[in-house]
Amino acid sequence: MDQDHRRALETLFARTSEPGAQARTVIGADEIARWPSDALQVLVEAGILKAWRPAATIICHGCEERCLRQVFILPTEAAEPERTGWTCDLFSDKGPFVCTTDALQRWSMSRNALAKFIGRLLGLEIKSSDREARRVRYDPIRIGCELRSLSVEFADSAVVLIGSSRIPLLDLLEWTEAGIAVDREALQVCINSSGANKSSNKSYQPSVAVRDDKKLSTEVRNRSLQREVDRLAKEHPRLSKEQLAAKAASSTVGKGMTASRIARVTRKPKKTRRKNFA
Ligand SMILES: [Zn+2]
């Protein structure tokens, strides 16, 4: 997932997981304006965001006070789009200031809707949830002939618990052209490293789990780096491993990592003949 989409989801997951966050969080147009242009539509189609009633207040930018002001509908001709305005608290000689109705649009996201979406992605039904939907348990996930308990926690951040391992929800997701999907490879890594635990509540050990969490995240990240290197190798078949790593370092996946580190955690892809699909 590229950094911009990642940041959008990160914001959403953090907002909904804050200790004081209500079961429903309201997201304003100003925040959505910072996201990649396709993000809103994808999140609405996924059922994660729903249109909410427009804001009744706006932060005044007619003065330095940035005070919160009530908005009102401005009279317009029938053919004109609706406009909203506000008056400034400090400068009665200025204004009324005008904004488009779009600037007041808001969307809501509930932990319930997010939990349902995760269930749909994984093909799992929700088994139980606490009243606030802070911890949602799903039917066990089946891999081959093994079963793992699976739940999602919204506490400070959104975390997925699979068997005995914990992983940030963000690390299990991909943003594809078709929308948000599960990173099957990342899921497999988590499943492989998670022991089957029959009663996940009792055997849950936070201190151990946090360590696992970091190790897992690193492993998942290295896999996506490898995929990026594989992709680059196809694009530039003549480059050496170091040159590919340097390219990967400037990609969104490798952001913040040095080329030598990337070279260390990835392997040079084997030359593969391009398959032709009918
Ligand atoms: Zn003002």
C-alpha cells in the first residue's frame, strides 16, 4: 500500500480506536481533502464511511481567531448551487463569508461498520462483540485443516489477533484498484507464526504479544519489499540486486529505509519467463 492511502486508513483507524472515541466517529471534508482522490469513494463503497449530516459550524478564516461560527444558507437564485455563509465574530464590517456546501460535508464511520467490513474481507461471521464494539470476535479462521481464533481490537489502534499473534490491521490490508483487500501473504505469515490457542482470552500474554507484533510487522513489511523488488526486476531485468534495492528505497514501500538494508532483507528474484495468459 502506498504511503498516502496508508496514511488515510491510519487516520481512520486511529480516530475510531482512541480511548475516548464514541462507537461512531465523524470525519470532516477538510480531513478527506488530504486523502488520495479515490479514497472517499472506495471507503463509501466498502460501507466503512457513510454520509452524515453536514456540519452546522465552520472555523472562521475571516480573522485570526479561528473561532467556530454557525453557518447559514445564503439566498441564491434558483439555478445557482446552494451556498453557505457565516459572519465573523470580531469583524462585523467583514463578511458574510461564503463557502460551498461541499466544505460542510461530513462522513461517519462506526466501529461496527468497520468490524463488518473486516468480516466480509476475511469471509468470517462476527461471533460476538462487546457493547461498544471495542473487541469483536469472529468465527475461527480455517487454514488447511487448522483453525485459529480471530478477533479485532480497537484500543489505541486497530489490531488483529490471530491465535497467539497480534498484528496491526493496517499491515493485513492492501489498497488495490478494486478497492481494499486482504494481503493474503501477510495473513499467511501471521497464521504460520500463530500457535493454535483454544481459549485466546486466557492464554493472551500482552508482553509476549507485543514482541510478536513487531517481529510480525517486520516480516510482513519485508514481504511487501520483496514484492516491490520482484516487480522492479521485471521492469528492469538488467539491474543488479543493489541497483534494484536503490530503486525500491525511493518507492513508497521502501520509504524510510536505506538501499543497503533493503538489499539485505530481500533476495534477487530468479529470472522467470513471462507467462502468457489466454
Ligand atoms: Zn472570525
